[in-house]
Amino acid sequence: MSPTALPAAAVPEHGHVTFLGAGPGDPGLLTLRAVEALANADVLVAEHEVLDVVRTHARPGVSVVNAETGPSSDPLPGTGTPVPTLVDGTSTSVEVPAVRDASHLVMEAARGGRRVVRAVSGDPGLDTYAAEEMLACAAAGVPFEVVPGVAAAVGVPAYAGVPLRDAQGADVRFVDARTASDRCWTEVGASDGTVVVSTTLDSVAAAAGELVAAGRKPDTPMTVTVAGTTTRQRTWSATLGTIAQTLKQAKVLPSPDGGRPVIAVVGERSAPAQRAQLAWFESKPLFGWKVLVPRTKEQAASLSDQLRSYGAVPHEVPTIAVEPPRTPQQMERAVKGLVTGRYEWIAFTSVNAVKAVREKFEEYGLDARAFAGIKVAAVGEQTAKALIAFGVKPDLVPSGEQSAAGLLEDWPPYDPVFDPIDRVFLPRADIATETLVAGLIELGWEVDDVTAYRTVRASPPPAETREAIKGGGFDAVLFTSSSTVRNLVGIAGKPHNVTVIACIGPATAKTAEEHGLRVDVMAPEPSVHKLAEALADFGLRRRTAALDAGDPVTRPSERRPGARRRRAT
């Protein structure tokens, strides 16, 4: 536990408040101390965009106070202070209370000995209202602590590939254009250091004009970054004199979104030639790609994490639901046989099979010790990881292709001298192929082929998702089996022809083509992670080709009719 953390038993009767910096937008920038505080919170107070960053680390059942503007999206009259609204633990709005400022809500939540986390964007020390709320806590005798966060003025330039200092050193000045005085502009205009300006998209040109009027040369390099540290991030390189024209040519202004906050960096370190080498985030191979992951939710998690590492925005759509077998007796007999020594081997061909056996074990009060004396096989790395999480280290994982065929290549033939028992327990899906069963029999083994779970078509996704699939709103879709192709088309419709289709193997690709889809990417081996790697390689080649041709780097979804026009607005 952090030395600054308060043990549960030590929470005072009048509560405790943690003012927590949530960083500029990337959830990965939360500090370990922030995650610890969120896990112990009884009440969470934050604006909507901050809630999206921190809520996954809050414990189930935490009370949530949305400190965003009220129903009319207007601040408190004459104050600019957000109007907080109370929402329940599942984040659905309930009755809107009387208008109160955030400090009153924090104080109210702290009464009765509750732990309150007041999360703000960036760092609490730079937040407009956090200091006032801390003073209110101090005046009321409510103890509080501060957990610093990554400030947007520092984090966003780092993600944009703009270092604020180098070996030569330089002054770095931070300016909030909303509150900057004439004296402030004069001071930073007379300086030759780096200036980081917090402003809005439609006020960038005005801020640039202030700096030029104060003495900065019009040809001074400038970068402007919107939605920094998120996969919606976009950065424009220009100069103080050309930034207005650059934003106009990019068709981002004029726009109803002109009030969006941006971070602008002014100085030689934001020169385009340097940024081209340092823009590590926006140059990720799938940056900003919206990728459809049609799998069961449990299976999609690790794949989605890998896609995020490539800069993609995964959208999980379950196409298959896993249900228990209609008649459980066969599975029950097999598990009892496992305990009584009926089997020499048990072979797992999926993560779902591991889950099914584990659930049956828990039903009988068994654990991984029941596998003692039994050899365990896993069809691939993900299945092996699921077994290890269960406490079982598999004896056999294919050394080559991760499939039933690959498993058979390494499976030893039955030898009556060395194998006291000739039977294999094979728990699997109701729609599994017979490849493994036939191969094991050919090797001399007897096989108890048991239906451990059923796969059924999932319910259709929301209308918005179906429209995005058919209308080209997704940049790519990953098909991990023939059934995901059939089920996705069945519940949501056929993906648009601009969407990149990636398939895990030839059989899946054939099914996709039979449904009228053009297959663009195929994994070099049947592994979901190799499939994600193949898509990333495709995205990198596409990006490199555009840069070599001098064309702008666009996503596949931007090729559909009207996409760029909609994006500009």
C-alpha cells in the first residue's frame, strides 16, 4: 500500500477526500496511486469525460456523482462552475438534484465516513476549481489528500512528438489563453523559449496573433493538437503566421466543434521536420482505426488490448453466445471419470472448454489438484494461458501450427507398455469438427468426445452498430472463424466494401468470400494474435505507401462517400 494511502479502518467519521488527477485522456497514464485510491472509493465525483477514464478502476457499486454541466449543459449562472448531477452506480441518470457546486457535493458525499475521490482532468494543481474545493474541505474540517496526475500541457506534447526541452535547454512557458493578461502575452512574446498554450480550436489563431503582436516572428513553428493522448488525437504543424490557413485548408474550421480544447506548442522544437521523426503515437500502424472484433466478450478482451497497442479503437460485438450443454449428464460422468482415473489424457481445444471444465469442477468442490496424474494438452497459447490461470501447466502444446492438426502432429501414439490407460477426455463445443477425434483414434487412443458447451448465435447488436457495419463506419473487421462470419452477417449485415476484412485462416477466408466479402488480410498461422499482427502490418504498409506518394494518411472508412465531409463538420 502507498505510504500516503489511508487504511480502511482509519477513515475518520467525517470522511476523507482524494483529489485525483486523471491525466489528459489516456487511461494508461493513471498513476498506481490513483488506481489504488479509485479501488477504495465509496463515492466518485468527476466530469463525464473523466469518468470514462477512471470508472473501470472503481469498485463495483461505487456511487457516482457526475460533476458535468446539468441538463441544459449550462454552467451555474454567472460562475462558470459545473452543475453536478447525481447518477447511480451503473451510471444511469436519476432525479436531478437542486443546483449545487461541486465542492458542496464533495462535502455532502464525505459525510458519514465515506471515502470520496474527486477526479479531475490533468493534474489537480492546474485545475480551475480544485483549489477552491480543497479550501472548502479544509474549512469544513474534512481531511483530504492530493494524487497528482499528468498535466495535459505536458502529456499532450509528449504524445504529439514535440519535446519541450532538449540538450541545449530553453525556457518553457505555460499559458492558459482563456485567462492570460496582456502582460503575460508580452512576456512570452519577448522570450525565445518554448511556449505551451492551452486554448480552444477556434481560438488558436487569436493566440498566435497575440504572440506575433508581442514580438514572436510569424515564421516560428507551431503545432496544434486536439484530443491529445487518445486515439482521436490529431496534430497540425504550421507557423504562427499560417496556422489559421492550415486549419481552414484541413477543413476543421469553421466547425461547431471549435470550442474543443487543444494544446499548442510554439518554438523551434515543434518544427515539422523534427516532429516527423518523433511522432510515435499518431504513426502507430492502426492509429484511429475502428476495428470490429466479433467474438465472445471473454475471448475479445486480450485481442482488444493488442489492437489498442497498435493505436486502434476496438469495438467488441459478440456474435456467439456460449451456453451449457442441453443434457449435462455426459459432462458430469466425464468429470467423475477424470477424478477416478478413467483417463490418461485430457485435451482442451479452446478457452471455452477450459472454462466449462473449471465451472464443473467448482460445482463439485474440486480444484486443479484433480488433474494429478493426468496428462493435459492445449491446442494453443491462449488455451494454455487459461489452463495456467486455473493452476494447470499443460504437458503438450503444439510446437507448430496451433490447431487440431498441429496438436495431432505432436501427439504421441498409444503405447500399451508406457500408457497404463488408453482413453482421452475431449471436452469441446457442440459444433466442433471431427479432425482431432479421428486423428487420436488413428494413433490408437480411445476418445470420450464430450459436449462441454454449446455455441449459439448472439443477439443482434444495437442499431447504431449495425448501421456502422453496413455503412462503412468500421475500418476493419477481424474474423476468427467461419462461424463468426456467418453469425455477424446474420445478426448485423454484410460489412461495407471499404472495410478491411481480415481472416484467421483459409477456411474462414473461404466462408467470407462465399458471403461476398473481399479478403484483404490473412494470418500467417491460425492465431488471433497473429491475425492482429497481420492487420497491423497491412496498416503500416498502407500508411507507408501514402507517405511515399505524398498523400495524406487516411483510414479506410474515410474512403466511403461523404466520409470526409462528415469528418470536417
